[in-house]
Amino acid sequence: MGSEFSCMIKEAKVLAVALGIPCLDGIEEAEAQCALLNSESLCDGCFTSDSDVFLFGARTVYRDICLGDGGHVVCYEMADIEGQLGFGRNSLITLALLLGGDYSQGVYGLGPESACQIVKSVGDNVVLQKVASEGLSFVKKKRGSKKQGPVSKGNDKENSLDQEININGSEHDSQSNDQFLQVINAYLKPKCHSVDSDTVHRASAQYPFQRAKLQQICAQFFGWPPEKTDEYILPKIAERDLRRFCNLRSTSSDLGLKLPLHKMPVKCPLARIIKHRRAQGRDCYEVSWENLDGIETSIVPSELVQSACPEKIVEFERKAEEKKQNHRKARQKKSEKGSSVAEIDLKLQRLLLDIELGSSSVHDPSFSSVLISGNCTAATEVDLTNQDMLLDPKCSANCNGDMSCYQVGKSEVIDLLSPPPTRQHHTVSKFPQSNCQDIDVIDLSESETDVSPEHERKARELRLFLASIRDDVP
């Protein structure tokens, strides 16, 4: 059995080293060494099923570990024992003397209820001094003060207890006192490595996590592939590193060194917060890790992030608020673009209407036709007020000749976005005359001069307007 237990200890040490957990061999009682480290805040707590770890000075004890789905662990705090039960460390040591423990057999016939009442009546601060100076004779005095009237015949058990206590109290020999003092010193001054020793300093150092070694161990003992080992272990390793950083920052704050995040001697393993999560009924964050081999993101409790690096939460909330504002601005801009498109469309329609009206002034019969005479003294303008109206016959009279009348063609619509039409030669018609030379009539609707300066200006304005809004229209 001893060799099997030693083999288990060696395997546990190998596994701990791979996980980056230091190991320390105790001198005598393992609970005493663990309690000393816990009382000096060198470890978070003690895993043990032995209750006398509180007598050695432990402050936090873990028991009843349940692994798997719905796993849990029961945590006992010395502060709760002191606050709810009223027993400090000295009172617990005295109860071990009265009720029995690893170093004493206790008092025969004394039950837990009576022992608790006696210890509470004395007080935690002076109870050990009473035991050291009087032995257990103070128990008889406390019990005797509670008796009222004659002792009944049925109290033989109490009489035997009184007789035993009287014997112990009447002896007052050095051997009995030494025995009590040895028990008290075994709890108050156990043999273990002191907190300022090199052994404890080496054990308190942080050792690196050996990923390849752990994968090898899990493959050997559990048959796990490397991917499964990473899936189970790496998120816990990352969370453990964050807890170590949290403890370092908390300790620095307790010492009065409230350093900002960027001035901490150890870099925070958490790179940034990705988003909110809720896991097993708890508020959590999905975070990304920095410089952790094999893992990029995982889920950690929100209270841990708040304790370790609240600056990361402020940064995450600021970016989330900026994202919301940008999204709100984008939606507002989109709606503004929708309204602006309607305005642009209305402007385009008005501008095209103006251009069409300008172009129709050239082709419409209401536009004046120009007659160019070779020898006549002046050109005659004829106002065509109707599409079917003929040229004024007065023109022929002024030209001293008969003039055939021509009807002006219907107006054309010019598409400014299409390629310009090919130029055509001027069509010249000659009027028969008697006295004057032949009069040439130029059809302006087919010449390049049919575009008025106003028409050209509006066309140029339209092209510039279209070029300016091309990038704004979605």
C-alpha cells in the first residue's frame, strides 16, 4: 500500500509540473504546511478532508469535490465559523482537547453540546491560557456553577466525570500540563517550512505550462488525443492565468500601489472582450487571449474580468457605443440619401424640362425663321405663331417677287445623354424671283446653329450636375 501511494504521489507531481503547478514536500503534517501557506495568503485554499486543518490556521478549506457535469466543490471559510458559531482557532483547539482529536483522547462522558457551552463561556482569547494553567479542572468549575440543588441519583455518569476531573485537577503534575502544552504547540507551532524559506520561495514561483507534456500524459493515462486535451485544459489554463493576474493586482492595491493596466509588471493575458455571453446562468464574456499557445478565445465569468482588468470592460463598452452610433448614423444617412435622391430626381426633371423648352424654341413653329437675301436691303423675319401657318406673303412683296411658302417641320427632342448626331449639310432652297437675285432659305433645324447659347449653357450645366452627384447616388 505504501509503495502504491508513493507511486500516486509521483504521478501527481508529474501532472502538476506539466500544468505549471509547483510542488512542495511537507516536513510532517501536510495540513499544517498547507494551512500555513493559506494563512499567509500564499495559496487560495486547502483541499483536504481532515477537519483539523482549521486548528493549524487555515482560512479556506475545500471538500467534497464532485467532477463531471454539474460538478461542484464545498467551500468552508474560517470567517463563517467565527461569525456564525462563535469559535476561533483557540476554541477549536480546546474542543479537540475535550472531545478528542489526532493528539488527544478527550474527556470521557463529555458531549459536544456541553463542551461547546463550556468553551463559549470562557472565551476564545483566554481559553488556551486556562488549559495551560489549570489543565481540565476548569471544566468542573463551569459545570458545577450550572448545577442547582442536590445531585440526583441518576447522575452517576456526571459524578464519574467530576471524579475524573477532580483527579486531573488535583494532581497538577508537570506530566499532565506538559501533555496539554504539547497538544497546543502541535497545532499552534507545527513543524513545516517557514514562509520566508527558500523552499517556499521556489514553490511560490510561477512555472510555465507545458502543453506538449500534458498532451503526452493525457494520451498515456486517459487515451485522449491532443485536440481533446486542448479543448478541456487550455480554457482553464487561460482562466487561471487571468486569476493570477487578478491576485497580483489585488495584492498591489492592498499595498497602496494602484497601478494602471499598462504599468503592471506582468502583462494582462486578456487581449480584448469580444461580446457578452451567458453560460450556466452566469454573466460571462467571450474574450480573446494574448500569447497563449493553442487557444484564441474562451468564455470567462464577468466578475473575474471586472476584478482583473476593468479597463477592458470600459474599452469594450466604448467601442460598442461607437458601433451603435455609427449604425445609427448610417441609417440616418441612408434615409437622407433616399430623400436627396427624390430631390435630385425633381431637379433633373425640371432641368430637362427647361432644356426641352429651350430646344423646342428652335424647332417649334413659334420660333422665327430667318430669310437671307442676296441683294435685298434687309432680311425679313416672319413670326410663325402656328405650326400650320405659311410664310407671310408680304415677304415676297418686299422682295418684289412671288415667294413660295414653306411649312416649318415639327419640333425634335434632343437626348443630351446620347452621342451627338452626325452633322448634316445645310439645306438651301431657292425662291423664284423676278427682280431680285435668288433668295436662299437656310433650314436652321438641321444646322449646327439650331442649338442656342442658352441651350448649350443648360446642357453643360446638366452634365456638370450629373458628374457631381454620380458618387452620391447609391
